[in-house]
Amino acid sequence: MIQNTQNRDSQALHVKLDELIRAKKGARNSLLDLDELSDEELERLRRSFAKMGAKARKEKLIDKIEDHANEIAEQH
């Protein structure tokens, strides 16, 4: 019974996520059926998103450094 409830919750969550992906302009609708991918394909996709996250964090850090440098320059 617990497993059935967990499966139902998981399926409902997937449907909600699928709707968000489908409704978001610019989203990749190809992500809607990730549960059909092989383990290797999922891992490759996970690594791709990890790289995008690392790049975004790096860009954010660079922006913070530039903002701080500008603040120091304005003070002098």
C-alpha cells in the first residue's frame, strides 16, 4: 500500500513537471519523456545540466567580482 502511494505521488509529480515543461516557452519538450531514456542517456543529460550549472555559477561569481571592483573604483 505504501509503495502504491509513493508510485502514485511520483506519477502525479511527473505529470505536473511535464505540464510546466510543455507550457514554458523555450523549454525543450524532448525532456518530457526522460523516464524512457537509458541510464547512460540520463547520465549524459545530467552531466550536461551540471556543466550549465557550473557555468552559471562561474558567470555569477564573475559578475559579483566586477560589481565589487566597480564599487571600489567609485569610492576612490
